[in-house]
Amino acid sequence: MPNLKKEQIFAQQQMMCDSGDWGRALHFPSGTDIAMIAQAKRPSKWLLRWLSQAASEDISVRAIVTLPGWFVKRKSSEGIPVVNPKQFGFLFPHIPARPLTTAMITRIAHQLDQKCCDIEIV
């Protein structure tokens, strides 16, 4: 690795998250990425439909893109949150709470268990 100053390393690891007319974009030092946001939207929409149908009630699902090792600078609070995992503590207070009943948590847990735990214990 070349002999870089701390400021140069920080600049190489900084990225910006932007909302605009064309949707969300992630701006890295090496270029712009719009696929990562779309990639996060698809499974969240699938999970929303699947859980809502399985639980027979509307379920709220929210995608989050995490970029470990990057300093993330958001230019807008719109759209999918993009954060370094160390920023979770700052993110969650800004997401409105959608309380779930104990019965709903049980139904969701059951559906996830049915879908994800298909390993037999011998």
C-alpha cells in the first residue's frame, strides 16, 4: 500500500448518497452507482408482499444499505437509508416507530421460521 496521509485515506473511503430526479445514487471516489439502491428495493418489496400476505395484515418493511468501512455523507433523508453500520445508532431515532402486537410478532416469527429454517436437526 502506498504511503498515504490520513486525509488521503479518508477521502478515498468517503462516499455521498444523493436523491435526485433519476432516483437514488451512490457517489464513490471511483464513480457513481445506482444499482445498489435498486438491489435493496427488490427484496424489500418481495418481503413486504410475502409477509403481508402470510400474516394477513399489512406489514411495514424498510430496506437499508450498509457500507462497512465507508464514511457515508447523506445529502437527503429521502429514500432508502445508506449508512456505515456504525451509524445505526444515529439512524433509528429518525425512523418512525411502527409498533407490532405480540400476536403479530408471533405470526411474523412463524412465517420466517417456516421460510428460513428448513434444516432438519438429527
